[in-house]
Amino acid sequence: MARFRWCKNSIQACKGLLLEMSLVPLYANQHLWLDVLERLHSLNFELVNLQPVFIDDQTGHTLQFDGLFIKKPNE
């Protein structure tokens, strides 16, 4: 999650984020979707939509998807 560390202030200024996330590791040192979900949840973002973007042709399994996150209003 090093990318989140250096851009935390920028992310917190955002109202929404669209991120490509992976269900399975596709390259070295990759964080999977659940790691990203937990990190963004800790920054007060909520996942509101998913769209498949990479599907294995042989198995039909979704490997990557785009996730739309919206910042929750301050309570």
C-alpha cells in the first residue's frame, strides 16, 4: 500500500475514485482487491459499483474489475 502512503492527502481531497483491482495476483508484489477495499474504507470511502474489465477466456472467471468508490459524508 505504499502508493496510498505517498498520495494520502490527494486521495482525501477526492470525492470519488475509480480503481482497477485484481481478484487474483497477476504480477509481483500486487495488492489484491480486499487490501484496497480495506485501505479506502479506512479513508472513509465506500465501494458503490463494480465493473468487470479482465475475464479469463478459458474459465470465464473475472480476474480484474473497476471499482467506483465515493467518499462518505462526514458524520
